[in-house]
Amino acid sequence: MQRSLFLILTLLLFTFFTGISQEQEKEENRLLFSEALALHLPQYNDKANKAYQQRNFKEGKRLFDSLTNNCLSGSYIDDFRLFNLRDKEVRLHDIKKPIYLITYASWCIPGKGAIPAINDIANKYKNNVQLVVLFWDTKAKVKRVSREFNKNVKVLYVDETQNHSSYVVKQLKHSLGLPTCFLIDSDHKIMDISRYTAVAYDTSIENALKKNYNQINEGIVSFLMKDVEARPQADLAASHEEEEE
């Protein structure tokens, strides 16, 4: 009897520590976003600068899409440290749901129809995706703009003048510019990166809202469809029960 209990305990301990070891190995083998940038950004910058100097904007867009689709998507977002408007530090890895992250600054404010579209998307997918708007700006300026977003949008900021987050600024802002959108799954894997395209100023508010909404919605819907296909049936059933409640 004692021998059987000893064998069972040994097996359980082996399984436990093997699981920890495999998880650690998995973490160590992940390519971080910052590492992917270090590998591929210099070559991209050289080619993109030449394209834009020649006003070849089509080639510039192709190069950006190639960089994000082939080199950066699939990497894992770093645990960047940001701040909310209560001066509390927020780490990206503390957000457990998938994240749709949009970056802005006071001189590059959301364009016409963008904020209502973001609010609508945040309401629609609040159970599945966390909408995060990240401003590169002072708290005072961000606070004024933040009043236009609803409670389902998490507004965060990094104040470059405080010089506390130079690593974040370098990796998230200066690497790809802004506004840029990141779609990140619950495992912190980057599924998609895209440039947020502002609509023309003379566009009617109805069409501006529609274009902004579709721009965000398309990426999220595609991600959620893939997520549903990948998730076990048991998880789907549990998720369905939660929605019904």
C-alpha cells in the first residue's frame, strides 16, 4: 500500500515539475517583439527611407506590410509598462483578454469619426477583446481627450518628457510610427499590426464613422473566427454559457 502511494506521489511530482519545465522552455523559446524589431527593423528602415525619399508611397506601404506580416506578427509583445489616468502603472501582460491596441499622440489625435467607432467596437466586443488606446503625451492632455471614450475603452499614456519609459517609447512609438494598431491574443502573441488610416476631412460624419468602424472591426472579426476554430469545444461551451448569463 505504502509503495503504491509512493509511486503515485512520485508520478504526480514528476508530472508537475515536467509541466513547469515545459512551460519555462516555451517562455524561453518565444521571440519577443523587441527582439524581432532588432533583427528586421534596420533593413526595413533603409529600404523604406529610400522609397519615401523617391515619393514611392506604394513601395513604402508594401515594405511596411512585409515587415509586419512576415517578421513581426507571430512574435510576443513585451510586458511594456504604461500608465492610466490615476497614475497607476499598467503592464500589458496584466490584461488577460486579447488586446486591440491603438497608439496616438496629441498632435495626431483620432480623426473624424474615429472615437465613436472605437466606442462602438469596445461595446460590441467587451466580453472578448480589450480596446486599449495608448497616447504618447502628458497626463493633462490625455485626460482632456479621454473624456470622449466610453468605459469599455482603456485609455493609457506614456509621457516622454518624464523620461521614465524610454524603452517603451523606442519600441512601440519610434519603431513603426503612429497611429499603429496591434492585435494581441490572450497569450500575448501579436496576431496583426496595421497602420490606422484616417479618413479624408471632407468625408461626411456617417461615412467617416462607417470607414473607421470597418477598419477596426475587420481585424477583430478575423481574429475571433480563428480563435473559435482553435479553441476546444469544452471552452466554447463554457464561453457560450457565460454569454447567456
